[in-house]
Amino acid sequence: MLYALMHKLVTSAATHGASADQILARAKACSIHPYLYAAIKQGTVSSADLGIDRARLDKQMLAFLIDQTAKIGLYHHTLKILTESLGDAHIVLKGALLGQILMGDERWRDTSDIDIWVSPEHRDDAVMRCQKLGYQVALEPHLWATNQIYLSHDRLIPVEIHWALAPAPWITPSFEEAFARSRIVQSSRGLDVRILGDDDLYVHLLVHAHQHYFAIKTLCDLAAASDKLAIPQALLETCHLHRLERFANAVMRDITTDTNTPSARLVRLWFDTMLTDSHRGTMIFAEGSDHWAPIGVAIRAASMLLMDNPSVALDAASQVILCGPHSIGRICHKPYKAFRKCLNKWRKST
């Protein structure tokens, strides 16, 4: 699925008049250039597809690999320092290790930070330990509506400390459940690292794609997971994610095939020009736009209807509107949670 996705994105962009330089630049802006170079190396995307001389493409591939190797070196240097400081009770999410697990080589996935998941009660301690290493909180999070805090460093790679796999209203495994299913892998630098088990990893990538409005990098991650991992039907049911999983896979199929249904035409209308000069496809939806912010909330609320069970979906949509990381959420989240607490007590008593 991944290589077919990359081929379709490239050939569609070329059909719309994008040059090789534009396509490669857009792939980098969308953080999928390692996936593109992996498809080139694998032979799914050719220099002819890009419209570039093979010798020139080989030089660009070499430059990418040199740069990526340096980035991964710093990633592992930082990861070693962090994991030694944080102790054993944590799980490393995504990052270069995801390239190792899903692609067989860390170089074939882009990463700009290190995501570490700890239990909620260890959140403050983990942040404090990072600060002792020279990290600083780069942006104060809306704690009622998020599951992570971002810390930056003068020399090391930024780190995100997570205390849930996803914020409410998504329903995801607890840290204790995921920790029991987690496994230890050895990185390319010989470091033993605890990562998610396969079922939790698939759910994480699915929800991560939903969190980012199906940005193209998250779809590529999910496509790579679909190529490698079994779909965890039982866990999807527990998390009310069957409908979302079917939707995401339908989107990927519609991009990569010539199906002529109205939904497929709409999907291709959105994705066919993703690697031209489009401003779509990056990880942060409409970043910095006051105009798009309320539209983003509306789209997010509507997208919650993809969750299984109408009552769960409607409850999730209401939480987005009343408890999201925006001015309404700042005012409403406490009374809304108090109301839900009373409602749950009433349900249990009847």
C-alpha cells in the first residue's frame, strides 16, 4: 500500500505539471521524503515518473542519506540520554524506530522529535527530569485538552512527553494496558528500547492520522503499518475505531486505484495535487490561521462521527466543541466534566 501510495502521489503531481524539484520539495515539506526515497530505491517510483535524470536523482538520494544518517545519529544520542534519565517505566512512540519496525531501515522515515509515553502520575516527574538535562517547555499546553507537552533543547532533539496515547475524546488503551503488551527492541545503535506492541501501534497510528486530519505523513505511516501489521480487530472494537479504520483504508484505496465513485473522485481531488505547490498536507492543519481555526474545530467535531456507536460519536463531537484547546474549551471544560460525572453517577444508580 505504501509504495503504491507514493507512486500515485508522484505521478498525479507530475500530471498536474509539477517538476521533480517541486515534488521533492513538497515531499520534504510534508515530511514524507524518506518514504519517497524508499519508493525510489525499491523501484516503485522511477526517475521517469519524476521527470529527472537518473544520475541527478542518485546524487540527491546520496545527499538525503548522508543528512538522514546524521539526524538519526543525533536522535539515538538524545534517546540514550533521555531513557537513562527517565528510567524503565516509559514507552517510546513512533520516531526513527518506526522506520526500523515498518520499513526495515530507520532512514526511511522522517522524525523531528522524540515521543515518550509515561503514566499520568509520572508526567510532572518526567518533565522535571528533562528540564534537569537542559530542556525547556517550548509551549504551555492546554492541559484539559491534550496528552503531551513539548520541550526543546539547545543541542538535543526536542522531546514530547505523553501521558496518554491520545487526548480525549479518543478512547485508547491506558498506559498500564499498553505497557503490559509492549516489547523491547534493539536499535541500530545497540540501544534496548521499549516500544508499543503491534496492536497498540496500529491503533496509535490510526488515531494519530485522525488527530492530524489525515495529513499525508500520517497516511503513509498507516499505509506502512497496513503492509506489515495485522489489523487488531478486538482492540479496534474496544476503542470504537472500526468505522474510522475502514474510512482510512478506503481513502488509501481511493488514492491508489482508478475507482470512479463520487467518494473516490473527491478523495483524489484532495490528494492528487498534494505534491505540487499546494499548501495542504503538512502535519499542522491551517497553522497560524485565525480564519481556519473555527473551521478546524467544526471539521474535527464532524470527523468524530467516524467513531463506532452513535452515542460515543456524538459524545466525542460534543467534547471537541466544549472541551477543545480553544477559548470555549477553556471556559466550558470544567462544568462539562462535572456534568458528565453527575450523569455517570445517575446512570449507575438507575
